[in-house]
Amino acid sequence: MKRVISGGGRDSKRARLKQSMRSRKLIEDAYRRNLPEGIARTDSKLEQKHVELELQDTLGDMLPWAYMLLERNMKSLYEGSWGWDEEKKREELVSRRARFVIAYHVQDKSRDPIAFVHYRYVQEAREPVVYVYEIQIDALFQGLGIGRALMTTVRSACFSALVSSWSRWKIFARSEGWMPFA
């Protein structure tokens, strides 16, 4: 008597493994490609507000500023739910997988950072996704369209670094007002 195996047998496992391996390769390729660092294209609305966006693959000497902004904007929200873990947040910001878009307010000869988005390419359920870890905007500059511009820049950078079929985003909404730029 022969045993018949149907559906979720060995072939299904192989297919899932192949899909998982393809996703990992896409992610690794994305990290190997150099981001087009430097000034990103801005729209006239941002230029009128004296705002420039810049792609970066590390925070470098911007780490203290980014951490301070993150802590100022999010610490109370984290303490009300998961708890604030300073060491974990710093590790996330300096990870070799972290990518950033930073917004600067440019006026006269000064160029001051005012916002950033931290994102990564990850695999979830055997599919490649863009995972937005943080989007932080200084309170003085919220409501000016900077969040939308940051997310548009992330989307453009991801699609130029990867295949355009990547369309899944993972964003955890922890505050009001996040939806308009997602």
C-alpha cells in the first residue's frame, strides 16, 4: 500500500524555504548597494520652509541629537506601555542595518537637524518588507509636511535600492497625526 502525502508536504516546505532565501537575498543586496547619500530632491513647499532632506546610512556624530529628539518625543509613550529601554534604543540607532533620512532647517549659514526617519529592510513571514523604526520631528516643525516628505524619500530610496514590487510597510502608530504621511 502506497502512502499519499498531500498539500503541505516536502514540496511546500521547499517552496517556503526558496521564498525565504529569495527574500533574504533581496535584503542583503539592498544593504550592499550604496544609498545615494547626500541631498535628496525636495519639493518647492519644503524649500519655502528652508528644509533639506539628506539620506544617510549611519547617524555618525548626529547620534546624540537623534537620541535626544527620540527621547523627548517618545519616552513618555514608551513608559506608558512597553517601558523605556535606553540601551536598546541606542543599539537600534547604531545598528549596521539602520538607514536614515534626516531633515535640516537651513537658514543663512546654519543647517540644523529637525527631523529623522529610521528604517530597515527586514524579512517578515518570508517576505521582504521595509520596516520604519522611528519617525521623529522636532515639535516646532510638526504639521509642516516634513513627515510626508521624509516618508516619500524613504519610499523612493527603497524602491531605487530594491525591486519596485516591494510595497509592504510596517509602521506602528503610537501617536495621533501619524496617518497623513504614511
